[in-house]
Amino acid sequence: MNDTRTLNGDEVVEQVSALVEGVFERLEPLLAAAGSVLADAPAAAALHRIRPQVTEALGGLVAGAGFVSAPRVLADSEFGFEWWTAGSPPAPLFISLDPAAENFLDYTRQSWFTVPRDTGRRHINGPYVDYLCTDEYTLTFTIPVMLSGSFAGVVGADVFVREFERAVRPRLRSLGRGAALLNAQGRVIVSNSVRQPTGSLVRDAGVPAWWSAGAAPGPGLRRCGDAPIVLVTGD
């Protein structure tokens, strides 16, 4: 007799991996455009040239997308920010880039920015409540932008957790009790139990230690492809 629970677990891992790769693939044209603009005209005034690729990335799971520069990369501004949110039509997101302003947003302290900067690798941050824009539980996908071998910023996409959940919920429910998708810190992204709401911390799974040890497949713990997302089941 086939182990349906294991098979379904594998299907969840495959589906989540495909969803993650789909979001990152949407960012590839934007990554290329940002690199081209920075190489040709590294100025905040030129960032409008990547707008077609930003708006093209929107839709499906992607609720927001754009480019955020590293400090002092742009010739005419210490910071640079070109971010749009999905809608009919898409709308630009405005933030204060003036360090002297009371509402200045120092994005260089945000992990969606610092992890790609420090590791040179793409990253998924969240779930977190996006108080800046939507007040929604959000996952932010980012890829480092490199210029002449140096970090120049990130391109990224915002995905609402509720939309992510809608996509994976049917298969997650099929696993029965105690199945959840967690981030590398052990926080719930999506679960099939009301006792494990989004953002709650699952300590008994030991995910942070497992992740630090290399995230090898083990009983009840499976990494979802290359993403920092773990499927936890009662296996």
C-alpha cells in the first residue's frame, strides 16, 4: 500500500518550490533591467527606465515589486527606491528617503535588504505585517543586484501570505493534523490548524537548529527546494 501521507508531503514540497521559483522568475527581467540602468546611468533620475519591467512583474501572486538601491550607488541621491503595487492601474509606493525626516525609512536595516547584501544570495523574508504599505501578512522575495562585482541593491517582490495560502491550502489540508510551512526561524507561514496561525512560533519542531545543521531531510522536516521554507508534518 502506498504511503499517501508521504506522497502528499512530497507534492506540497514540489508545489511550494514551484511557486517560489515562479516568483523569482518574474524578477529576472527586472534584475537585468536594473543592472543595465545602473551600468549606463547610475542615477535616481534614471530609475523610471526600469518601470516597464517592474509593472510586468506584478500580477498573480506578486502584489508589489521594484528596485531598492544600496547607499551611495546613485550619483544624484544617497538612496534609491522604485517600487510599485498591483492594481488597475499599478500605483507607485512613496517613502521618505531623507535621513533628517521624522518618517525616514532606513531600509538598509531590513533583512530583505541585508541578507542578500551580506550573502550575495536571493532571500525570502517573512511572514511579517507590512505596516509600510498594506498591513497584510507578507513574504518579500529579494535578489541582489551586482555592479562591477559590488552590491548595488536588490530587486524584489511582495507576496501576500493569504494568496500563498490559497494556492497551497488544498494539499496542505490533505496531510491531516499538524502540517505547516515554517520559515527558517520556525515561524508559521501557513498551517492546516487554527492552533498555528500565521506568524506564530513553533518551538517543538526545532527548525532553527535543524536549519543551522544543514537542513538535511529528516522525519517530519523537509526543505522546500532552495527556499528557506520548511514543511513540518507529523511523520
